[in-house]
Amino acid sequence: MRRAEDGYTPMFRFLHAADIHLDSPLRGLDRYEGAPVDQAREAPRGALGNLVTLARDEKVDFVVIAGDLYDGDWPCHNTGLHFVKQMTTLKDAGIKVYVIQGNHDAANVNTRHLRLPDNVTVLPTDSPVTLHLDDWKVALHGQGYATRAVEADLAARYPQGERGWFNLGLLHTCAEDDGGEHGRYAPCTLDGLRSKHYQYWALGHVHGRRGLHAAGDEPVWFPGNIQGRHVREPGPKGCLLVTVNDSNQAEVEFRALDVLRWETLSVDAADAEDRDAVLDRVGTEVALAMENSEGRPLAVRVELRGNCRAHAELTADPHDLAQQVRSTTITASSNRAWVEKVRVLTSPPRRRVPVSVGDGPLSELVGLLGELRSDPESLARLVAKELGDLKAKLPAELRTGTSVDDPARLRDALDALVPGLLGQLGLAEADFCERSRGPGQ
């Protein structure tokens, strides 16, 4: 193999991870019946342990962590000490680690005083810097967050790539995303990143794994978080194993690290005659999900969909149905899957002669429902106006945590109610969906 001192980049490998959220707090999980509270609480630590094991097994040269190692201030120093122990394991294996702070790290005052082993380098937060990793002829460029909310385009100040080096950019950003639940922090454009002429951009902040680059272009990757924390973070979670050849070309492979996996199971109940038939289909879907979970336990949301005769039976007693789904899931998964929620999105069989929407009251109703679904603010205002008094009378424990007028929760409720309502009127759910899209969608 050619040596760095000869002017060539030897082949090397590194792990790109982000959004570890070590000891991320449970947000109401313990309120759910049968929830795997202990497993979920320990899951981020388990995933970090898997990251360390992977680094050692693959004998990578170094690891980069693109922000949000922590989840804000620790309730105790055990969180930081656990990270130190894991990094010491990597030190003993001769593996270096390079970290930038994300928005959650910037909110953590404890990290400023934590002494880390000398194989760990935390990049500064006041301006981008370039570290020269001479063993592999890597120019590592990066900057962390000094404050929780960074609205400037940090990438704009990053230096141009250095010729003859493998230029690796480390950045915590929403990139071109509108932020969503993750927040619009350090926004930048793909064109802006490409203009730096780096051979690899290691991004963090967005919890869904995806590459922003086009085929054949230099890789720009979000690895996603290493452990899903709730049902909105489904599927395999982990890091990226990056192999660089002596032509500075990077090959990227995903490696799963999660120890507990979240999934939404959409069960087709169409034409089911009764509840037992639907439960049989639930069991089939659960068994298939377990086959695809690579031995991991599952936390699932079960959604029942379709026009069926079983609709009335499914909606008659939601609590009993949930228990039947849980029982079916326990059996089908050999007690390795837990049901977070059951959503009944079925509708009764359509009438043989459907009612035409036309331009009358039905059209207005369908139009109003569609507008509310596509405009969360209007939906929230309507709920606040009509249910304000009821909300004020709710017990304190039901008014804490996620708000009852949270837009996502209201839209879920609307989605659950509409199919049955339209079915009773002899209308298709497609009528509603068409009205929900809005212009140009």
C-alpha cells in the first residue's frame, strides 16, 4: 500500500455517526400499558456500545460524531462517565474520535467541564477549523454549536478543500430541510456544500438516514440517529461505515446499531368479515416484521385500514380491540413486540350506489375536512374555540406532556374519524384525500 509520505492517500476507513442522544429522557412512554420502559431507557447506551464494538471489529481508523451526542443537561454525571468509558475502550483499540457539538450539546453545561480521554477531540464552536490527520492525509473541517439555536449558514465559512488531501466536512445542520421537528438550525444548500470541493460531508441533526448527493457526486450524508426514540423514528437505525480508496473515493455502507426498533404496521383489513379475520392479519404482519427486525425487539403502532364488514366490530370497543391486538402481537412475536397504539382507520363497505359529492352540502363537508387536514393552524384554532372549556376541565396529568391540541395529534384524530364518517355517507376516502392535497400537490 502506498504511504502518505509518498504523497498518496492510503486506504482507510471511518465510522460516521450522529444524534446519539445518550440517555435521552422517556417522554411519557411509561404511561403506556406494558411499555418496555427499561429497554427503551437503556437503548441509547446499548446503541453506543454497538457503535464501539463495530469500530473495534471493523478496525476502523477513526470515528466522527456529527453532533447531539447528548440530549441536554444530564440528571447526573453517570451519562458523561458512561461516554468516557466507551471512548476509553476505543482508545485502548487505538481508534481516535472527532466530535462536534449540536444544538442539544450546546444546551448541556456539564460537557464544558467533562475531561475526556486524549483520543477524543471536540472541535471548537467559535469558528470552523481544519485538523490535519497526517496518518491518512485527511483534512477534517468542522465547527460545533456555541448556542442551542444556530440560524446562520455555518458551512459558508468553512474553508475550501485542500488539494491532495481527503477533505472531510463535519457539520450539524438541517441542510435544505425546513427543519420540522428537528428545528431549522445552520441551514445550508447542497450547492453550497459542493462548492467547498470536499470528498465527503458528514452531517448530523436530521434523524432520518439519507444521502443528499446525486449518483456519482461526492457523498453528502445524514446517517440518522443510532437509536429510534419513538414511533416517528421507525426502521433500522445506525451509522455509516466509510471506506476510502487511494483515489480519495468513498464507499458508504449502512450498519445497524439499534437495540430496540420502532415500526408502524399498516394492516390491510379490506373485505375482512369480522374482527378475528383482522386479528389474523395483524398476526401475519407482526410475524413478518419480526423476521425483518434482525433479532431486535419491536415497539409497533398498528394501523388497520380498508373498507370491510368488520368495521363496526372494530370500532365498537376500542379498549377491548387494543387488548386483542396486544395479545395477538405477543403470540406472533414470541413476546418480543410491544404495541404502542392501535389506530382504526377502516370504514364500512361502500354503498352499491355511492352518493355523488356534487356541489351541495356533502361537497362543503368534504372540502372543510380536507382544508382542516392540510392546514394544522386552522384545525388547532377550531379545536381551541370548540373544546377550550373541555380542555380546561381535564385533570392535570392529561394536560401535561404532549398537548391535546398538538397539530400532529389533531391530524391523527381527524384521520381516524374521517374514514368511518365518509363510509356512513357512502363516500370514498379518496374524495377526502383529494380535497386534502391542496393546490399543486
